[in-house]
Amino acid sequence: MRGFLAIFRREFLERHRILYAALFSSLLPLVLPVFHSLSAEDTASLRGGLALVIAAAFALGLPLTLGLTAIVPRIMSRRIGFDLARPVSTSAIWFGTLAATTSLAVASAMIVGVPAWFARAKGAWVDLSTEPGARSMLVTLFVVLPGIFGLFHALAVMLRSRSARIALDALAAIVAIVGVRAAFVRLPYWTATDPWLATLIGLTCAGAVALVAGGSASVARGRTDLRAAHRALSTVLWSVFLVAVLVANAYAAWVLAATPQSLAGSPTGLWVRGAWSGPWIDLSGRARGADARFVYDTSSGRFTRVQTPDWRGPTFSRDGRRAAWIERSDRGGPFPVRTWRLDDPSARPETTRLTLEGFPSLMELSADGSRLATWEDGVLAIHDVDAQRTLMSARLDLGGREGLSGTFADPSVFRLIRSGERSIDLLEADASVRTLTLRARIEGFEKHPYVAANSDFARIAILDEASGHIAIYDGATGRRIAVLPETLADSRRPFFVADGRLCVSEKLGTDRCLRVFSSDGEALRSIPLRSGAIAIGGEVAPGQLCVAFGDTSFHYYLWLVNLDDGWQRKVDDGLRPIFLRPSSPAVGSDATKLFFAGPGDNVLVRFDPLTGERRTLIGSP
């Protein structure tokens, strides 16, 4: 310890004039803004920015400069022998010099920043001193300062030793760069932000440790021989860092090897969307620190992981035999369409020749999966999935507050609803004649309307949010068929069931009811429901709707409601249907039997309300 303190004191005092330079430089952020006609706000921001730049120059420049000049010239000139002749160890020489350099860098950066902080400078410097995340990055930077010193010490040793070993250093550096890149390529930043940052911090710290350890070895083994110092440095440096690169790649592979079961306990909950028919679902959540999305078979456990951007998840054909999606990549567009034959146990996802320039806001497969409709950046297109070619495309612009939904009436005809704040357009794209036609426009709304459609868009129910009025329209012509009776409800939400009947969930105070109408608007019955939160699922049998009621603590009770006669029966405690609106799956399909269990959305259960058969798919029961 005495040797370390002696070296630290000597190195610090020899270069203490750097602190005077930092003190002089700290006046620049205070003086320079005076020579400009700036507002008080702009002056504070300029001071903060200048202080940050100057502080960073001192913090980074000192380890860089001293790494090149503090120890290596003394080894070359053998002046380090004077220290070795004293009772001072090689580790005391290395770590004393390292500590002095780091202390000077931190002290000079603080000297520059403190006057600006007292002058109430704003901007990046203040953010670094107040924001928790920014403070962590600042602390990390100061921890890495010894690594910067070690890096430039290593470069000085390698270049000045004039040894052929530098070729092996270059080869090891190339291997390390390739390995680091492979680790980050495996972890897309947009879906694996936390693992990506953990890998970055881990590799940075491992690099700093490798450089510091290598520098210490170079002094301990090299002493007055620079080539011996080079050999010791290279051996320790690359051994430590290449092991860290292998660990980083193993960690990245582990993150990406997550399965649907790894979503158990997802801190953001599960997001589930079932296919219209069949056992397949679109499943997403957080697994091993990253966003993970899967196309998952709830019956057999087959799955594939998909890297879809944002909320643009996979789409399923109505027969449940094919899935299609777009996968994001670091390379940017165009992005190929990927498909998967779900009915073939031996099939794997395929990359088609169909491409899109960006991420589509609309993707819909036809009932048999042979056609795919997409809307991206103002272009509507219909593609032949089997032939892998685009059949038609047309310009279809959307305003800032307009939405678009659609469905295939048959493999060639695609029906669309474009909803805006004051009007709704009914459109039809026909791939056989390559036309996009505006069939009707419905206007006269006071506020952005809520639109619900049946499975083939033959009937459309529109709720005017401002007035609470609900009207039924013909989906092909836009002709108004009926206006539903007005009520005093605080809120109303229409939805269609499989046989075409329209249901309206209404709430007045704490009272709830479900009104049932024919597809032509004829009132059939009103079914009183229990008070509290409500979640409406699908039809597990014709006319039998799953409805979950929640108490004040959001504990749900699952009931079956018969739409034909209003009969109700409680079937389970603690289950809530996955969100199925605005379009419902086929009657009795697997999607109607999927529920979240318990508080939150972390446990996915397959439950048949008719038989009581229950199986936990994701999470602990």
C-alpha cells in the first residue's frame, strides 16, 4: 500500500497543473454566452452544453494522453528501473499511475462543471446531474476511464514494441469485432432493449477489465523489456476479452431461445389474439428481458418466434391453415412477407418473394390463405400468396385520424371500411379487374364514430359517440337499414355474434344490460347483467356467450349468457376472456375458450365452459 500511495502522490503532483487548466476552462461557459444576444433560457442552455463538452474533453482526453505517455516511454528508456530498484511492486506502479490519472480526469471534469451548475446552466449538463438514467451513464463513464487509459497504453505497447506479434493482435481484434457484432445482431434493439444494453455494459466492463489486467501484466512481466511487456499484455488482454465475447453470444442465444412458456410472469402481461378457427394464437409478452412474440399452437405446443414490429402481429386465414407476417430487420426495407402452413406438421416458416417497403398497418389473409391484402404508406395491395406475386395495387390515402379495416368477401374481392372523424367510407378492391371502388360514404357524425361489422362486412353497426345513437347499415351499399331505439345509457358498445345478430352492451350508473337485435335492427330481448367491470368473450356454443364480471378488486367471475332466452349460469371464478372484439371468432373455436386467470394477464388458460375441462397454457395455475 505504501508503494501504491507513493506512486499515486508522485503522478498526481507531477500533473496537478492540469487542474489549473480545468479551472480556467470552467470560465469559458460563463463568459462566451455574454458575447451573443441570447435570451436567459438560451444562455443557460449554451452554458450547459459548453460545460458538458469541455468536461468530456478533460475526462476522456487525460486517460487517452497519459495512457500513451505515462508508462511506455519509461519502459523503453528503462527509467522504470529506478522505481523497481525501490521497494515498490510492479502492481503499485501500474495501479498508482492508473488511479492518479483517473482522479485527475474526474477532478478536472468536476471543476469544469461545478461553476456552470452554480450558474444554473441548463441542458445536457443538468440532465446528467439530475436524471437517474443519465446519472447511471455518467457513473458508468467514469468507471470506464481506467479502461481508456489501459486501451491507449496497450496501443502504445503494441506499436512501439515493433514485434511480429502485432499481426496476432490484429487477428484477435478482428475475431473480437466479429464476435461482438454477432452478439448485437442477435439482439435487435427495438425488441431486446434491456438485454442489448446489458450486453453493451457487460462487454464494456469486460473490455475495461481486460485492458487493466493486460496493462498490469505488461508492467509485471515486461519490466524493462517492451517486447516481453507486449507478450504478457496480449496474452491476458485477448484471453479475458474473447471469453467475454463468447459469454455475450451465449447470453444472446439464451435470450432468443425463449419459448412461449418463458412468457410466464411477463411484467407487461400477455397479449393474445386467437385465430378465427383452429388452435393457433398470436402470443406476445416479455421473456428473458426482451419482447417476444410467437405463433403458437395451443394444442400441440408447436411455435415459431416472429420479429414483427410494434403491434403489427401475424394474421391468420379464416380456416386456420396459414399465417403471414412481416419481420423487422436492422437492414431496413424492403421487408419480405413470411408465411407458414399451419396444417402441415413438417412445414416451417417460408420467406416469400413478396416484399413491402415499410411496415403495413393492415394485413389480412383470405379465408383459404391464398390471398393477402396489405396497406402500407398509402398503397393498398392484394397479393397471390401461392404464386408469390402482387395482383393489384391502388392508392388509398388516410388522414391523421382515420382508421382502416377490411376482410375478404371472396379470394378476389376485399372489402374495406375507412373511418374518419365525420364520415365513413365503404370501399371494395377487386383483384380480378384491378379496381378500387368507393361503394358508399356515410356522413353526418358529430364525433369520431365507433364501427362494428359482422364477419363478412355485410352488416355494419355505427355508434355516434357524441349522441349515443346506433344505426345498422348495409355493408355493400351503405344504405341505412335501421336505427336502434335510444336509451339513457352512459355508454353503449355494439358487436355482432356469429349468426348475424347485433348485441349492444349498455351501462347506466352501476346497472348493466345486454340488448339483442336482429341483423335488421328488430329488438329481440334485453338481458340484465351484473354490475361492475365486464369482459365479453366469444360464443362457446350457438347463442351462448362468455361474459366475465369483475368486482371492485377486479376479481372476475365467469358466466355463460344465453342470447336466445336470457338464461345465465356461473361457470368459474377468476377467469376473464381474452379480448375478442370487435370481430368474434367462429362459434366453439379454440379462441372462445382462452382466458386469463387471476389478477393481471400473466396466466393463460384453456377452459371449456360447457364441459369444465381446464388446462393451463402459460404461467402457473
